[in-house]
Amino acid sequence: MAAPNIVNVATINGKTAVQLVGTSATAIVSNAANSNKVLKINSLYAGNIDSTANFDLTVDIFRASTAYRFAPTITIPSKAALDVISKPIYLEEGDSLRLTASSANKIEAICSYEEIS
């Protein structure tokens, strides 16, 4: 199957995903293989909820068993937020947007995206 031509689509559904980020790479958004969809990631925000310590965040696109880290080891100060993705990117079929933190349960993330089919 193939992702739809985004010039001529039938459906666009707005979605929001949230995640308490752990120390293992975990998808906040995934586009299943053969989904016949493309996911347009509009924004990704991450906030450090700890009141005293800084923590690191790594963001990657996982495709064909390979992690492509486009935000590797970014430090988020305590009680601060980071705008990780402010311009759209697309997840093709089989892609996942994954997050990894230097310490579990210290970073919360919110991802706004569109499911296009």
C-alpha cells in the first residue's frame, strides 16, 4: 500500500498525543505499515517537570529499524519547556516519532498532528 497523495485527500483528523517520557525510546506517534495514511506532525513540546534538576531529551524518527536522531540529547532546564518541532514534518507508513529521556518520569511531551487519508 502507499500513503495518500496529500493534494487529494478524503479525510484529515486532528489529533494530540501525550507521553510521560521514559529512558527507553518509545513512540509518541506511530504510523502503521500499510495504513494508507500519512501523519503530519505539526508540533512537539516537551517540559521538564522536576523542580531542581535538568534532564536530557532525545527525539528520533524510527524508520526501517534505524533511528534518525534529529534532536539528540537536548538539555531541558528544570521547570522549563522546549519547542522541539515547530514546522511540520511527515511520518510515512512504518515510521514512528520516538522520545527518550535521561531520567524516567521527569519530562512530559505533547504532540499535535494530523492523520491524513
